[in-house]
Amino acid sequence: MNAAAFLSPDEWLETSGGPRYVRLRQRLEQGIEDGVLPPNSSLPPEREIADITGLSRATVRKAIQELVKQGAIVQRQGSGSFVRDAAPRLEQSLSHLTSFTEDMRHRGMETSSKWLERGVFLPSTEEIEVLGLPADGQVARICRLREAGGRPMAVERASLPLDILPNPLAVRESLYDLLGESGSRPVRAIQKISAVNLAEEDATLLGVAEGVAGLSIQRISYLESGRVAEFTRSNYRGDAYDFVAELRLTP
Ligand code: 16G
């Protein structure tokens, strides 16, 4: 079945309730899922979808914009709308210290987070060592499932000294934005990347089967003064991320 036949309204538009743009969005989602609209295929132009369905162009645009926000459809200037790649791989440069929110914004993707844990805790031995905390001190922890374009990308567990993040509940979408507001955004970081087979908890959160390959990343970030500001352990979906490092010959 081609896209035009699939969008022909008799079968779906009149048979279910809800706003018309939602019904069109659902029909397109179904087409993507069933492979009628395969990865990288182009969608008919808005005008044509409006003609086929009898919907207004504004309604068609609204449905498509929702799918763009979800990351299911990408728009390319001058050439129209396309179904996204089967498993879009995102590249993160290993030479710039950026936040998850910045990385995704740079690609035009919307981010969201699900809070798994946040608060003030007694530190573990590892946190005491890495963050240089007094043994009887406290630590701020924030654990999040990070999503981009509606897809889960990483489980992130960040620990920070309490004077750097006094109120973990104050973090909204971006930790680095908040740290920037208080003048304690890290300026340098060391990252260790290793392969991991995702254990049940993180695999479930990331929407993959237990034991599937992922990337485990440990980031230790520093303030200008050289003090450790953040210790983060993250598990990324292996099929979603490429980390790219630029290498130069030393002069
Ligand atoms: C990145 C960092 C993480 C940092 C987060 C802040 C890696 C492996 N990790 O995900 O250490 O806490 O960005 O992002 O890159 P945010 O400002 O969007 O909360």
C-alpha cells in the first residue's frame, strides 16, 4: 500500500473520536510502525495530505509538527518531511564539555527527564573519595532517565558536593544551567567510556531487553579552581549514541 492509499480517510478518520489532528498523527504513527511509511521515506507534501484526507492544512501541519517534536519525523529545509532513520544514532563530540540538554538542542531535539531519585544522602565510600567529601558529610544525588525526541537515551546518576548543589529539588530540565546560574558550572571533565551489558533495571528503563549492549560512561567534572564538581555514572543505549573524538598529531 502506498502512502496516499494509506491516508485515504474512509478507514480511520470517521471511525474514531478525538481531535482530527490527533487522529491524523495516530494514523501516521501507525504507518511508521507497520512499515507502510518506511524509515527515510518522504511524506507526501502537506497540501497533498490535506487533499487526500479532506483535513485543513493547519490540521495537517499540527499533526506533523507533533511527530517532529517526538523525533518520529524530520524536516529538511527545501525537501520536505521524512520518516526518521530506524535507529537514529546521535554523535557526541568528546572535545567539548556540553550538557545533555545542549547536545540534544543542538540537534533540534526536545529533551525530557523522568526523575528516578533526587535528594540529600549519606555519601558512599566512592563518592567520598571522588568528590573529596568529609566522611561525616552529605552528598546531593540526582538520578534521571534522559529522553530525546520522546525516546529514552540514558540513565544518569549524578552526585555533587552539597555546597555546589545545595538543593537537588531546584534542578529543572538542565543541571548545568542551574550550576551556571550559581557560577559553579564545570569547565573541564574526564570521561571514561566502557562497554556494558545492561542489567535489568536500566534495560527496562531504556526500553531494551536485559543484557543488551550499552555504553557505560563515568564523568568527573571540575571547576576552574580544580575542585571536583560532579561525579556522574551513566548508561547509554548502545544503539543510540556514537562518541566521536578528534585526534591530532602532536607538533
Ligand atoms: C551529560 C553528562 C552529565 C551531566 C549532564 C548535564 C555525559 C556522559 N554526561 O549528560 O555528566 O550531568 O550532561 O545535563 O555526557 P543537563 O544540564 O541537561 O542536566
